[in-house]
Amino acid sequence: MPKIGFIGVGHMGGPMARNLIKVGHSLKVYDLSEVAVNLMVQSGAERAASTQDAAKGVEYVITMLPGGGDVREVFLNDGVVGAADQGTLFIDSSTIDVESAVTVHEAASAAGFEMLDAPVSGGTVGADNATLTFMCGGAKVAFDRAQIVLEGMGKSIFHCGGRGQGQVVKICNNMVAGIIALATSEAFVMGEKLGVDRRVLYDIMSTSSANSWVLNNACPLPSGVPGVVANNGFKPGFMAKLMLKDLRLSQAAAQLAGSATPLGAAAAAAYQQHINNGHGDLDNSSICKLIDPEIE
């Protein structure tokens, strides 16, 4: 099995990396958090001294980082692109702006490397269970070569097109998810205030035209629906502050494309207010608290 350098082994990257170890890959890991690295070493990974060290002597480099600036810093100038052995495939699973993704792709290509932008959907549950969805942008030859690695972390793996197209698809997906979460919250609060039982509303919506993944997995009010985070005090699967990050990315992409996204803009504004109210670390479905602050 190929050896992999993994940079960024926190809440998402950590379980992804552990799943690679479980299926037999050798890992060399780096993170700014010593605690995160120590946990990976306990799982069988090798400790890298730096991001550059993580990129040396491996066949793949995977990154899972907070933002576009972090990805640029890790790859560019004296970073991973300059340190990696020729033939190494770069896979960036961070969710970042399209411009940063394309910039790093171009730098990698100019230095003779293949790269994929491969953001994921599925949250920490998907990362833990190796059931993530990967949305990959880059050359088909790079996508084909990445399969042996991605299959250890995900269940659904898609080639979305060329450079940056994985990020475009991820941003579009999460913009829709944010809009639906807000709309679903509005509907549930309104229905309850007009006297309809929460579970009755869910049972009908889930078998009608308002049905959605968000409704079934992140129903916004405690309603007796099994498995939804609202029943557990909105303990996060995907935090509200991360939803805001993705909605902001959608607005940057819309500006880049010259495309109108009025509902995306409204959802971004709503999540910003929700976070200003102190709820950024709750699950994104807690947006219902913005509609009705009395919801527990």
C-alpha cells in the first residue's frame, strides 16, 4: 500500500487519517496541534517535523485545512510543492474558495505535479465511518490514481471536472443545504405557532414535496424523529460556524461568476446573525433558534 503524508489531522482529518491506517496505508502526519499528532501516533502514524517533511518520501499528500489562506501557505513558496518528490499526487480535501484552489493547482502543475481539489460532505460522522462523499476537481488521470486512497475514507467519489470544480460543486451543495435548513426552520416554527404538532409536520413533510436530506437528518426542532441532532441539544455534526463559512464561499463564488444568489445571500446573513448570538459551535440545524429564540 502507498505511503501517505497527511497534513491537518483535527476533527475531520484525524478520523479520515485513522481510516487510512485501518485499511493498511502507512501515514506520516503533521498538524499545528501536538495533541492531534500524538493521537495519530498512538494510532500507528509517523510524526512529521513540518509540512515539508510530511511531503517527503510519500506517494500522496492529503491536506485538510481550515481555509484557502492555509492551503496556499502549506503548498506555495517553500511549502509542499517545493518539498515533495516528483510523482507525488496532491489531494486537498479542505473546503476553500475556488480562486485559491485554482491557484494551488496551477502552481503544482507548473512544478510537474498532478493535484485534485477533493472537498468532502458527510461531516464528522462520515469521517468516522469512512462514508464521506468526495467531490474531485482535476485531471481524470489524477482522479483514477487517487481511488486507492479515497476509497479508504469515503463511500461516494465523484469526478466533477477540471481544476477547482470539486470546490464549485461543494459550495453549490452546501449553499442549498443552508437555504433548506433555514427554510425548514421557518416552516416548523410557523407550523407549531399555528398549533400543529412537530411530529405531525415532520411525518407529512418527509413524505411530500418538502422532503429533503436536511429534513431527515437535521430536523430543526426536537420532535421525536430518531437520530436528529436537535434531540441531543444540537450537539454538532456540522457546526453553524462552518455552515457560515461555506455560505460565505458561495457568495464569493457567485461574485466571481457574476451569478445572482439572493437566497444564498439571505441564508448567509441569517447564519451570521445566529453566530453573533453565540451559537456558532452548535449544529447548523440550530438556526431555528434565530427564528424562535425560546427553542431549547
